Amino acid sequence: MSTSLTTSGQASGRQPTADAGPQALCARAPRVPAERLVAEMVPPPRFDSVRFETYEPDPTQPSQREAVTVLSAFAAGLGGAHAAGAGKRKWFQKKAPAPAAAPRGVYLDGGYGVGKTHLLASLWHATPAEPALKAFGTFVELTNLVGALGFQQTVQTLGGHRLLCIDEFELDDPGDTVLVSSLLSRLVEQGVALAATSNTLPGKLGEGRFAAADFLREIQGLSAHFRPLRIDGQDYRHRGLPEAPAPFSDEQVTKAAYATPGASLDDFPGLLEHLAQVHPSRYGALTDGISAVCLTDVGAVPDQSTALRLVVLADRLYDREIPVLASGVPFDRLFSDEMLGGGYRKKYFRAISRLTALARDAKGLVAQ
């Protein structure tokens, strides 16, 4: 199962070859077949080995330890015969009264860096079912799957699953939100359990409990199926760690790119323009085979549409544990004060957090 990766050539006009130095993300135009979209609905590499046992709750935040307890019990409750078909009955059977059942879904509500994705992936791993009977993906990846397969085929594909995990549930696009809401309603009818993490518009007290209210209101009829689970705490990625390395020079980044097998090298403004030409659901495929991303001339993002695309790229790089080496301005200056104070604040801070962690990982690529 492969991805078609079209290259448009490097800035020099030459076609990239194995020994021609670093690749360019700007030269890639991935095409992802539908079967790969389905096959890759598993936790990404960074979260492939995580488990509830490897989650390290902040001792000052009881909600984190409680989340592990609740989710562990939720996973255990998904054992036994698959409930798919629970919403189906033969035409001659009388409809039995619906029992008062516990919610068939959990919604993890909290700020960035509290380990929601770690917990969501741990739930996926802990659920007693074959990998083919459980799915894990971001909201963007799920909407792209519907686009590739069609609504009914997506229902058929996922309807036999025991669990569907949705990371970074979006409230940005009302159309996509209603589409996914309809999909989830159909899946719940077929007995599929749901789990989601938030990626909400946090204009009301940042990452406060209003996030859960927004989520439950947007998915309308699904509210009864979800138990909101609040997770408090600070960003674990920077807990007790030194400050992120300052940006390097263009020369240092370029030299490191040529010295690192599998690295890519792009100027940041050009990459931002290229991202507008690639659907965000393909940003993961855009980085296939890349060992490190090297960027020169990093600067403030010019507008919100561009900023939101960069957020998705940062997420996919973080998922795949790809270090990011950069020159220019520090990552905490990518987004304007207006952006950081607006409706997408939570996304931007998460991107800064994740890019900073990846910059820390890339520090060793520069010869000291």
C-alpha cells in the first residue's frame, strides 16, 4: 500500500536523486489512495508504544490520575462480543425498551500538553479487539476518509468496529462538524464506541469547561453518548526541561540538512505557499521518508488561513517524531498577538509547544 509522491523538482530545477542532497517538501505533491487512509487509522508512530502505564500524571493534578482510571475501565468495558448490530433487529422482532445504558463515548477536555492524545492512544491499545476492529485518526483525517469513500461506504467500513478514536475534534467548519456528527450518529447506532479529544474554539476562559459544552452542543443528538472527562494541568512537554534552543543560522541549517540522510530543506515562506496547494489530510504523506525537516528564514505567519495549515503540519511532524531545525525567528513568535488572543488560540499554543519540542530534538543535528 503506497503513496504516489509526485516531485516538481528542487529550486535548482533538477529532479531530486538519492545523492543530490536534501529533499524539498515544496517539491512533493502526495496522492493518498483510499485504502491507505483506512489502513493508517491507527495511532501514529509517536503514540504507537504508549500505554496507560507509561502516562505520568502530574501529582498536583488529580484529574490526570482519574482520567487513567476512567479510561482503563472504559476500555475493559469494550471487551466481549462486538456490539455492532445492537441497533439492528430482524423485521419480525418487537423493539425492546431501550435500557438506561452508560455513555458509549468519552470526550477528553483540557488544555494543550496535558497528554490527551497519549490517553486516547492508550485507550485504543487497551481496548480488547483486533487492530482491524478499532480505528484512530484526527478529525481532518476522518473527514478526508468520508470524502474519499463517500458517506455510506465510510459507515460500512467503520460500522463493524468496536472503537473509533478521534483526535483534535474540530469546531472550525460547521459543514464538516455536521458531516462528522451525522457519521458518528450512524456508527453509534451500530454499536461503535467513541472517544474524542478537544480542539475547540476557546474564547471562553481558554481551556475551561465551556469546551465540553461547545462540543456536546455541536454534535447535537450525540451528547447522551459522551461522558465529558476534564483533564487539568500544564504542558508536560516543557515540564522541568531547559528552554528551547535559539534558532540557528541559515548556514548551520543548510549544512545540517546536507549532512543528515533523509533530511528535507526548504525556505519557510516557500513552504507556507506550498502548503496551500496540498490538502491538510495529506500533510502526513508529505513527510513520508523524511528524517528531519530543515527550514530557513522562519518568520511570522502572515494570516490565519496560513497559520491553521501550519498547525496541521506541526501536528503531523510531532506525531511522526520528525525533528525540526530552523533559522529565523523563534517558534514562539510565529503567531501574532492577535492570533494568540483569538478563537484559535488553543491550536496556536499547541503548535508552538510541539514545534519547540521538535526543535529541541533537532539540536543534535548541528555540529558543535
